[in-house]
Amino acid sequence: MNILGISCFYHDSAACLIRDGEIIAAAQEERFSRKKHDPGFPGSAIEYCLKRGNISIADLDYAAFYDKPLTKFERIVETYLAFAPKGLHSFLSALPVWLGEKLWIKEYLAGRMEGFGGEILFAEHHESHAASAFYPSPFDEAAFLTVDGVGEWATTSFGTGKANSLTIDSELRFPHSLGLLYSAFTYYLGFKVNSGEYKVMGLAPYGEPRYVRTILDNLIDLKKDGSFRLNMSYFNYCTGLTMTNENFHRLFGTPPRNPETAITRQMLDIAASIQEVTNRVMIVIARHVRRATGRENLCLAGGVALNCVANTAILKERLFNNIWVQPAAGDAGGALGAALLVYHRYLGLERHDSRKRDGQKGSYLGPEYSDDEIGAYLREKEIPYTHLPAADVPAVAARLIEQGRVVGWFQGRMEFGPRALGARSIVGDPRLPEMQRTMNLKIKFRESFRPFAPAVLKEHAAEFFDIEGESPYMLFVADVRKEKRSDTAAGDAGLTGIDQLRVKRSEIPSVTHVDYSARLQTVDKADNPLFYELIREFHALTGCPVIINTSFNVRGEPIVCSPADAYRCFMRTGMDNLVMGNFILDKKEQPAREQNKRQGGCFPPD
């Protein structure tokens, strides 16, 4: 039984293939098109999934789309009618796209998938999120909570899953949305909506939550059962082309920040405040879900579930025995959820009886390249390299990291979801205080305030971090243990805002945020043996079981997919070495003509 899942036309288009309930392949279209958050039809992702499954499109039994376009269009029309004539411009701007393709998805898909003879089915958006969270989870039964901007009408939903059944018990509806509230602040702080929300999360620890009361008193009315209503007189997203309006700007006393301009202390405090409000709302909702469902396990999905600080706030409340978060919690994961819904609920087919671990396979579900393919590319392009026996690669790469080098790490199957988990990663030594700034400004070409994530051997995680259990998908934060922290009293004197970056805060300063937190990945040998061996070798050299792990890309570009993507990114950044398969490249040995090219690949934005 082969089922293709598809999500597209909004952001983060993706495709996945499941066979007899097992996830065979999944990937975002952006990785192939090189357009970040590509919303287009995922033709290349579909092609990859079919190739990985060793089937043709004619072998598919079903195709599943992740939401219901007619219902979504109904919401857009009803919203316009409710506010008419206000919003006419934005409505007319959206109408041609809807009449051209979004409203006729079934016919469009059939036309793009020549040779497909199966049935095309549609799931509701939040059902797709819920299915992506529950069905791959390690739980036979659990509550689920999905929180995002908006699907068709729903913005927040919860319910229960047991075996192969899935039921949504309750939902909140547009325009009252925690995801859109957070995106409004993302817009106000000068970042791109549906892209820069994680920047707001990273910025929050530099500020003080001075505006929490302002937000709760004016923007959101939160009830004890977790339901809430937004005061729409402060927002513009129902009818306009912006997220906030003049009432919002007057409330905070300043217009929205222009992108790339200086970040003021007030903006830091606003970021801290919306993060604190988000934490509180998620906790109140989670309490209600626990009471209403009686379940001891919780699964999370939807774009807000990528907010690892809010996830951790729920975790610390100890409302549930276990929490599992879908690694591709945003719209990309909807493709997976839609396919799983067809298999388990529509067809009534059972899940696997017992799972010691989840069914996500570490989220290593994308393309991989053999040593023969990598070698052929390097030889064709006359790229200098050293080829090593496979067994030697982790030790040699660990030595490079120990020497203070920044290393591109390209190994195995690409990750599904927005996090690099040791397949398409840039790695470095977290013990070096200057490494955070070096990697941000010279490698990633991004804002200096952005924190880096530590990847730590699972069995050593509790030695460095206050954590119980696992964080395999980098979707929780944990504080660095007090005994690993540095005395910052002198260094902190008089420093505020982003200047706090100057202070060495722990034995692993380049992955320790200013509030002593870290968004960590616990690495299990069962999920990624090679990445595990890399960290183990580094541990043997240094006594430190932690390395920096950040995504193999630069600001504004998707994570690399192919050897060609990786080499371009390597050459146009300050990376010192690139490890692809069993091949190691040294920047100093590369042709000078290749360096600083500014076309067709990774480079700092103008």
C-alpha cells in the first residue's frame, strides 16, 4: 500500500511516501528548488520520494492533500464579507491565485501527476497536523495539541489518539490565533512572517518581559480553560497586507522596526514579553487538555510547536508523563499527516503494535548520496580532496573540530523538518568563546544575537544540562548545569541587551544563551551512528561530549541537499573543512577562483 502525501501553495511545501504504514521518504521542496520556504508544487520532492521507494507514480494507491481548499476559501470569503468594504484590496489580490489553481487542487494534482490512477483524498489541516504528531509517536494512546497560524478555520485544536483512531475534541477558530499573535510581533519586530518567528524566540532572553501585562490586558483575553480571543482592533491580518495596525503601534509607542536596523532595548523587552505570554497560554491550554482527555502522554504539532521554549514550559509543568513533538511540525509535516490519516483512519489499517522508539526514524527521511556519487562529483569538478577509510572519518573530523576549525558535515539522509540533526550540519567546538560570533558573522551571515545549538551524547546530557529524558529533535531547551557555569558577576557589570553576548557563561560558552539555556539535541547511536561517533571521538579528545550543531546553510537559503549545494556553501563562507561521506576537503587546498563567487549558491546577502 503506497500513499503519497502532499502539502503546498502556502509555505514549506513538501511530499512524503508511506508504505504499509511505514515512512519511506519525506522532504521539503525548498531543498531541491533552493527557494527558502518554497510554497510551490513539490514536484522535485515527489520525484525523490518515488525514487526512494523504487516505484513509479502509477504504483501509488492514494494521494493525500493536507487541507481542504474549498473550506479555506470559504473562510477567506466570509472574513472579507464580515469586514467589507474594508480589505477589498487584499481580497482582490488573493482572488486570482485562488481562481487559478488553489480552488481546483484535485484537478491540478491530477494534471501534475501524469500516470497516477489512484484516488486523491483531502484531510483537514489540523487533522493532518494531529496525525503527523500522533501516528509516528511512540505512544499507543495520547492526547494531541496542534497550534499554528490558521488552517481552514481552526487555529488551535486538541483531541485524542488511540491505536489507529484519531479524534479532534475541540478547536479555536480564526481570527483568534496564538500563531498569528506571535507572527504579529514577528512582523512588528522587523522579521519576516512565517520565517523569522524563531528569531523572536532567540531574541527574547536578551530582554525583560516588561510588556506582559500590556499584552494580556489589551491584545488577548485568556480564559482558564485555555480558550482565548484576540482584540482584533489591534491587528490588520484579516483585511490588510500587514499584521498590525496603528492601534498596535500606539500601544507600544513606536512604529514597526525596519528590517536590518538596530534592535533597541524596547524591542528586546517586547520579544521577551510575547515569548512569556506564549509560554503562559500554552501552559493553560495544556492543563485543560490534560483535564479534558485524562491522557498521560502528549503529542504536539503545528507551527507553534517549533517554539522549543514554549514546549519546555509545558514540560516543566509535569502535566504529562511524556511529550513528543513532530520534528516537521509546520506545514511540511502536514504532507506526512495526510498520508498517515489515509492509511490509519480512512482505510482502518493498524499501527505497529509496540515501539520502543518513535516511527520518525530520527527524521532522516531525505536524499542521501553514496561515496561513488560524491567522488564522481568531486572528480568531475576537479575539486581537491582526501579520501579516508570510512572508519577513520569521525576521528579525523573530531580532530579538526578540536583544532578550532569550522567543519561542514554532509552525511547520510537529509533531515525532514527545519532542524539540522547531524546529516546536513555545520559543527564546531563549543568551548571556544569566540566561536558563536565567528559562526554567525563569517559562516552563517546572520544576526550576531542568534544562539547555536549543542549536540550532546545522550548518555552524557545530564552532566552538562538540567534535562530528564531526551531531546532528539532539538525541540526542547534545557539550562546548563550550575556546576558548568562560569562566574559572570564581573563580566556582566553594566552590560544590557545584546552586549551580554561578550560574557563567557559556561564551559561551553558558544552554545550557552544569555539566560543559561540551550536548545539541545541529544544524540542516540541508534538514530545516527556516524554523528554519534563524531561526538564520541571529540569527547575522547577533549573530555567534552558536546559539539556545536547548526544547519548547513547561510541566512536566506535552505539547508543544503546535494554535494553541489554543500560545496558552493563551503566555498562562499568561512568554513575551514568539508566532510562529505568519506571525503575531506580543506579550504586552503581549493582553487582560489572558486572562492567568493557570488552566483548560484550560498553567499552573504547584499
